[in-house]
Amino acid sequence: MSNHPTFLAFRTNLEAGKTSCVEQVTYFLNRIEERKSLNCFLEVFGDEALLRAKEVDERVRTGKAGKLAGMVVALKDNICFKGHRISAASKILGSFSSIYSATVVERLLHEDAIIIGRANCDEFAMGSSNENSAFGPVLNPIDEQRSPGGSSGGSAAAVAAGLCHVALGSDTGGSIRQPASFCGLVGMKPTYGRISRYGLIAYASSFDQIGPLTHTIADAALLLEVIAGADGYDSTASSLPVEAYSANLNPKNKPSVALITEFMNDTRWDREIHHKIQKIVKLLQDNGHTTGEASFPYLDHMVPAYYVLTTAEASSNLSRYGGVLYGYRSPNATDIDSTYRKSRSEGFGPEVKRRILLGTFVLSSGYYDAYYSNAQKVRRILRDKTNEILEKFDFILLPTTPKTAFKLGEISDPVTMYLEDIFTVQANLTGLPAISIPLGTHSNGMPFGLQLIGRKFSEQQMLAFASELEAL
């Protein structure tokens, strides 16, 4: 039985009659069992995936198969799948099962994808290491002593370990791109509104976006093409038409690239990654691309603004979990007041409680204007300055992460962990699309990524340029 880690390679062999969906799903199920110590999956839909594979094989045989026929997908455990448990890796949701499927799931199934399981993640997508899951940390398949990144660490580790073709994650401040960098994958956060958030458990609603984790740009383009687009269930989803991303991966021009002066001069990130980015810039120049430096003097304002705003939204979004309507209810509760207090105290983990408390504080009387209102003003400044740079250049090029994957337990201070998001939060604060592509391997043996940020709804040009970089 052969392994087809990329979907397009598998699809070529499937159409040639050299393999089958059942054979591929069986292979992945065996791999999942072999590497279960990674803790990638909270639940595997083994029998269901095999049954689905048989149905898709029949549609392939009769010529009725969809675009994604046989694509084996892992879902982050904050994306709803009707009739299946969903916990956001938290004790607070208990044994709750979703009564509907997210729009992205409906679109996957419509095109004959096969969902193999729900992937572990940081609780309620709050974290940069996947150590905040109520069900234990995920291990990086390249070095099991290290973090796979967060919060979509289970999704990234599953793809990197060869347990599925692709995975869906969610990105609020880098939660797709950072794990992609740590695991040597392609990870994309589309423009805010390019993909419906219907069926995604909310962390910070004005930041959250669903996106793909894949081995190649081609797989990412095809997956995005299927799941993107307008949705009547999500008023923030854009009605702009979805381009044929997968059919247009050959660049039609030579995009110009901005290098942020403050980023390039920042000594807090790894010098080896810095050197590699400089080599990539030289390659781009040699291949006819225009590059130039641009000043962005707000580097140290991004992470504070991000955490003020996202925790405020989290405080509001997570207020619904109280042990009354569904999910965990404390057995020690005696009245309505203790039901709320004890259920939330026992059901939420430390990091989630920390962010709820911080968000409640910045929204409280006497502090709202000093923190939340000012953070919103900073967000507008950050957006305007980023767009000003993108009026002169097609893309901003920067590292995805300050360093390679850190060891599990290495970072215990919350502020130090929050600063791991220094290069990724800009795209979420501004609502712009961003992609991380594998840049190389560090001398410590771990991969690291290069990141592009583009104009709103520039996914087509971004994927084409990323494809060129992938070839370089």
C-alpha cells in the first residue's frame, strides 16, 4: 500500500486506477494508530471514513466524483460536523455533539472529501503551543520534544505526520501559519470574510478565519477554491466571486515585495532565519522582482492591541458557557449562582480563564476607554499603515515566526508566549490574507516558514506568487 501525502498526487493515481479511496483511508487509519502518541486526534471517524471512501470510489467509477473526491481531511476541534462531538479541546463542552455542520464542512462533503477525525488544539483556540488542550499537548512529529505550534497544532501535526492529506484550522492571530512554520507546511489565513465562519466556535469574532494546512500550494489552492465564498448564514462572508485558484498558479507578472525595516532590524528573531530570508530576497531580485524597504513603526504596538481586543471578544463569546444550557455542569453546584461559578471555574482551563478575566477587565467601567477604545484606534492605525505599504508594493514579506519550534514546557511566562505571535497578528488585526510557506531547515533540524501578507482578496495573486517561491 503506497502513501500519497499530497492530494493531487493521490488523485492522479486514483484516476489512473492505481489506488482507491478505501486503500488510502486504510493507510491513514493505520498511520494514525502507529503515531497515536502524537495526540493529534481527539476522535477518529474510522468506520465512517471507510464507508464514505467506498461511496466516493463508486462515484469515481461512474464519473460523478466531485473536485475533492478522496481528499482525506482532519477538522480542527472547533469546526462543527453534524452528529459528531465537538469540544474546542475544553472540558466545558463535555460530551456535546453538534446539531449542524459548518459551511466549510458542507462544502467539503459536497465535493466528496472524506473527514477522518477531529484534531486536537489549544482550548478554544487560545494558545501558540497546543499545550492548553484539556486533553493533553500535541507533539511535533519532526521532534516529539517540541511544540507543533498552536492553536491548530493537531491539524498541522496530522498533516506533517502523514495522517491525512490536508487539514482545516482556524487563525485568530497566527494559529494556522505558526503551526505550518513549525511543522514544515503551507498554511493560509484568507482575507477576513473570504470563508464563512458559520459553524466555527468563536474565540474573537472580528479576527477568526478558517483556512487550510497542506503540503503544497496546489493543494491549498484547490481546498480554498471549494470552501471560500458567500454564505447566507454568515453576514461577514464576502459576496465577491471565488476565483479558480488552482487553475491559475502560474504568476502573470513579477510582484513587488516590501521588507519591513523594523522587522528586518529586530534582533529578537533568529539570525539563521534572517539570513535565509535575505537569500530569498536576493533570489527574487535576480528573478526580476522589485524589492524595497518600508517603515512600519508600530511593531511593539501590535501584540498588546491584539490581546486587548481578542480577550475582550473572548469574554463576550465565552459567556454562553455556564453549565445551564449544555456542556459541563459542576456536580458541586447547589443554586444558579454556584452553577455558573463552579461550572466555569472547573470547566475552563487556566489560559482560557486568564483571557476571559483580562477581556472582562478591559471592558469594565472605568477601563473601557483606556484599553478597549484605544486598542480599536490602534487597530485602525495599523490597518491604514499596512494598506499604505501595500499601495506601493504587492506583498509584504517577513518571517512567520521569530524562531523554530520551541520545546514543550520551555515557555512558562504568558507574556513571552504571547510575543511568539509578533509576526502573525498583523494580518488578523488588518483583515488581510497571509500565507506561510516552508522556507528551509534550521541547523537544529527544524523547519521554518516565510510569510506573505497581501491586499484584501488577493488570494489568487498570493497563491501564484507563493507557488513561484515554492519552486525557488
